[in-house]
Amino acid sequence: MKIYQSNGVNESEEHLKRLCSKSFLSLWSYPNPYKKQGKELCDLLVVFDDQILIFSIKKCKYSSTNNEKINWTRWFNKAIKKSAKQLWGAEKWINNHPEEIFLDYSCQSKLPFEINSAKLNVHLILIGLGISKECKRYFNEGEGSLILDNNVKDFSNHEKPFTIGDLNPNKTFIHVLDDITLNIIMNSLDTISDFTSYFSKKEKIFRSNRRVYVSGEENLLPCYLGRMKENEHDFNFPESKSLFILEGIWKQFCESPQRKAQIKEDEISYLWDSIIERFSDHAMKGTLYESPPKGIKDSEKILRFFASESRYRRRVLSKQLYGLVESTYRDLCRVRISVPMNKKSPFYVFLCYPRSSGISEGKYRELRSGYLEACLMILKIIYPKAEDIVGYALESGAISKKQISDDAIYLDASSWDNEKQKEAEMLQQELGILLNIKERKIYEQEFPKN
């Protein structure tokens, strides 16, 4: 079954689609979904398990009267107030009618994934365009991004020009981005886990008892990326009543050697993205070599494990995979296991499997997938606490080929009995898989030192 996707109805929506398809990947990003025939739900919807991202984007012209307060109020009402109501309305619809979300105007094509409204983490993102040039003129400094001030609450109190606070403290928090911060945030937090983690923690600190004043969202971002709490990025500020973040932090962060080194090291991580997108593209077009029993739903579940990984974790995984592929000659069979860094991630099994001369594509894929399945079962013997195990296989010597065939499978090892244990032990002895494991610890700094 082919999945329908809109391209957006204007230039702003098309740009948003490109950003979201890059960050959250196309399988989970749906521009212009509908709730009823001709009734648009929002400008773009991202559905990723229990993470729901609802986007509204509007480009509005800023008035040019001599009264700055009037100019700001007019733009705020058109670009912010109207969009905020749309976002809260979309959230309400999804909570009340999760099965009535369609991808086309005539409502013939439904969202391919089920939404469990009982357990949702909803993130509302409002993008107001057409403001940054005027904002930079008004302050005569900075990048032209909106001021964030949590002391400003409700629509009625947003009177100070170019300042955004909490639009309604009694409803779901809305994150407001502008011409400048849209690209910075989407390109810097370009995985679903990095993006949602940042906004969840930002919302927590903005709705805390402390005063928070930020001269542009881009200056808040380094305060998150550069701090850690319990092995995760967080706004780990010293306890105080007020927090003021001034202009120039983002520029200083970008020019630091550590940030430049991080970007360089992250280049290999996009190998992981390309794997997800290649499988996603085939799944959405219905062109997978072998479709799983439940079609797109089964494919999405496997790919969701891949896509749940952060940018840093994708770098580590890509290096492990690339190292295996690069060092495996076309006549060798080699396996590499990647142990998760936290309980949320699965175990991964990477397999390079040789192709015998004269063997058909169908027979080769059958042998390779069978061997990969055996590897996943045997991993459970080695790591009894493993519950989610994901396997990825490709042809040995693939590094020298322009086109490759690859397979991805998943083993739910949460329910494991003696019968499965005996089968796995038998496979290990018969096939000689993972009998002599060589463990190697990996030390990978997120911000490498030059």
C-alpha cells in the first residue's frame, strides 16, 4: 500500500516539510493532514509512537505605521494568536478522535499508524515568519529573533513588541519559533529524541517558579547542548530565582573548537539516517523486497528503533557499522554486536553475509535473513537481560558497491522460555555463531577536544 503525503500548499509549508523530513524523516512527517473533508487539522503532523508534534506556520506582513505597539499587536494577532488556537484545536481533535486523521483533502487516506490517546506526549510548535527583519531593526542588535520572557502570560499581556511568553498557562505550552530560530533549532536538533527532549525540558524550566528571560531561542540552545544532568543534556543551571540569557551565546558556541569538532565527527552519523530513509521510502511506496505480515505497521516498528537514536548515538552506531563493513571482505561472514547505552535503546546485531557465485537473489536473501535471525536469538543467550534486539544485514564487500541490498529485522525477547533458549543454544553450536566474543569498550566524546 502506497502512503500519500502532501508537499505543502505554499512556500513556507514546503520549507517546513523539507526540514521535518530531514529531522524526523518522511515516514513520520505528514504535511497538511485533515480531520474532515476540506477541514485541515494543522500544517504538519509528526507521529512517532507516543510523541506527537503539531506544527503551525504562518508568514504575515508586519505593519508600517508610526505606532510600534499597533504594528506588533496586528502581527501578533495574525501570526501567533490565530495559530495558537489552531494548535490547541488540533491537539483536542487528536485526543478525542485519534482514528479520524486523514492525509488527503477527500479523507480517503488515513494516517497509517494508530494513536493511543491515553498516553501522548504532545509538543505544539508555532512558527511565525515575517518578523525577524523588524525585530532586528527594533533592537538594533542581535540576529532578529524574538525575546522569550516567561513573565509574560496570556494573549492579553503580550503588549511588549517582539517578546513572547506563555500564551496560556492553563493549556499545553506552545513553543514559538521565527525566521531565524526555525532553521537553527531544526538543524541543530535533527532527530526526534534530541528535538522532543529539548522542548520538554525547555517547557519545564519556563513554567517553573523562576524568572526566565532569553534574548532569542538560539541563545538558549547552547545552554542545553553544553550542559548535562544524569547523562542527558539538560538546563542544569544552579538553583536561583532568575535566569537571564543575553545576546551572543549562540554565536560564541558556534565558533568554539568543540562545536566545530562535534559537527565534523557527526558527519558519519548521517549514514544511519540514510538507512532509515531508504527503508522508509520502500515501505511507503510498498516496494520492500519482502513485506512483513502487518505491512507498514510492522516496518514502522522496526524503523522506529533506528530513528529513536540521538545524533550522538547515531554517530557511535554508524562508526561501528562502517568499521565492520570496511573490514569485511566479500567472501567473509562477520557479526558485530552493539550494546545499548541506556534502557530505552535496543541491542543491535550488524551482519555482513557473503554472496556465493551463481546464487539467486531470492535464495541469498533467504539465507542471509535466516542467519541474521539466528544471530538475534543467540544474542539473548549472551545477554539474558536483552528484550529488544534489532538486526541489520548487508552483503559482505558492500563498501565497494554503489547499490546494496540490506535487511532489518526485530526480535521481541521480553518473553523468553526454555524452548527458545534450547533452540538458540542449538543454533549457536550448529552454526558456530558468536562462540568467541571479543568485547571492546568505545570512548566517544560528543564534543571532541582538538
